Amino acid sequence: MKKDFENHTPKNRVGLFGGTFDPVHQGHLTAAEKVKNAFAMKAVVFIPSAVPPHKEGDRVTRAADRLAMLQLAVTGRAGFSISDCEIRRPGPSYTIDTIRFFKENTPGDTRLYWIMGHDAFLEMPTWKAYREILAQIPLIVMHRSGIEPPSMPSSGGGRVEMFIVQELSSNYRLLEDDSCYVHPSLYPVHLFRDPLPEISATQIRKNVKTGKRIRNMVPGAVEAYILEKGLYR
Ligand code: ATP
């Protein structure tokens, strides 16, 4: 029933972390580090989207700037890398296409995971071929602090748990230790409840616009890049 984990040595686990990263911040970096350690992954790959389908029409910073900030943020961090596959792909960035791309281009002994915050997870029904995603890759859903209502208390009573069973499939079953939903034919959905910093890119953009500090919200080199390029003014 549980398709992943057991047969894969730690060196073969890789987390894929997609997002707009406008800009990348300490919330993303802490989350990636904690998930990497908790799941004994050899790497986490940050995948900035080209035109996020759900953000079309909003103002999104040029991909080149978002990529440059990611590069500054991951420099010197072991096990963090960046893929520009979505930026190079023409048209909107659909997660299902990215997952297929990685599955086709990753050795068979590597177990891939898709990492996301619970806010993104709850929006999955708006994503292209979202049911296919569940059939392609295990998910790691992180509780994102500060987003109400509380999303995933233990024992299956939270919004995320109800969403999984009521919206995704009633055949998901919560493991006894509350860590993971397993399914007879789909990949597991792991729940990651460690506290993570209450930081959002929206708050950072707002702070820059109103002249407030963003120190401690982004790495120093990213803060310097934002100021030098005049982003988010
Ligand atoms: P915005 O405020 O512009 O919507 P964001 O801060 O949510 O941006 P994204 O690039 O949209 O950042 O997020 C990429 C992924 O990272 C999403 O799955 C999101 O849920 C997750 N994420 C973002 N911030 C945090 C955080 N502080 N803790 C845990 N997960 C996060």
C-alpha cells in the first residue's frame, strides 16, 4: 500500500519544491532544510515557475530576477539546488509537466517527493491534472504557520485531513502515527507539522513597498539584490 520510503536508501530521496519564489525567503529555506533532514533526502531542488497559472494577470517579477535571488539564497547550502526547467519550458508552468519531466530524467533508484505548503495543497483541485499528480509522486504537505484556520492538528481532524478524504479520495487512510495518508493505488500524502517561520513573499513585497525592513525575512544577499535592483517598490 505504501509505495515509497521502505525500499529506498536515504541517498536516493530527492525533494522537488516548486513555487513563484518572488522572492525566495527564510520560510522557504527553513522549510526545505527541515524537510530534507526529516526525510533524509540527499537534495531539495527549488523549481521557480515561469508564469504561475494561478497568478496570471498579477504582477510577477521577471524570471531572471527570481532565479538570481534563488541562486544567491542557495549558495553554500549543501544539498540545495535549482532547476530552471519551468522557466525554459514555453507557456504556463504546470506541476504535472514538471513531475513528468523529472520522472523521465531521474535514475530509477531515486524516489522523488513533491514538497508544498498546505495553502498550495488546498488549491490543488484548480491545478491541471491534479489527480494524475497523486498517481505520479508522493507529496509532503507542510503546515504553514499563521494561515488560519489551523490546518492540520494531529488525529485527522484538521482542514487538510478533511480535504484529503473528502475532496481527493475517500480511500486515503491516516497511519496510526498521524504522519501520512496512504492509499491503495495513489502515492502517500505525508504531513509535515514542524513549526516553520511565518513569512510570506507577499509580506516581504509589502514591506519593501512601504519602506519597512526585510532583514531576517530573506538572506542578506537577497535583501541586497532587492534593494540594488529596486524590486517591489
Ligand atoms: P506569495 O505570498 O507571493 O503567495 P509565498 O510566500 O506563498 O508567496 P511561494 O513561492 O508562492 O511563496 O511558495 C512556494 C511554496 O512554498 C508553496 O508551496 C508555499 O505553500 C510554500 N511556502 C511559502 N512560504 C512558506 C512558509 N513560511 N512555510 C512553509 N511553506 C511555505
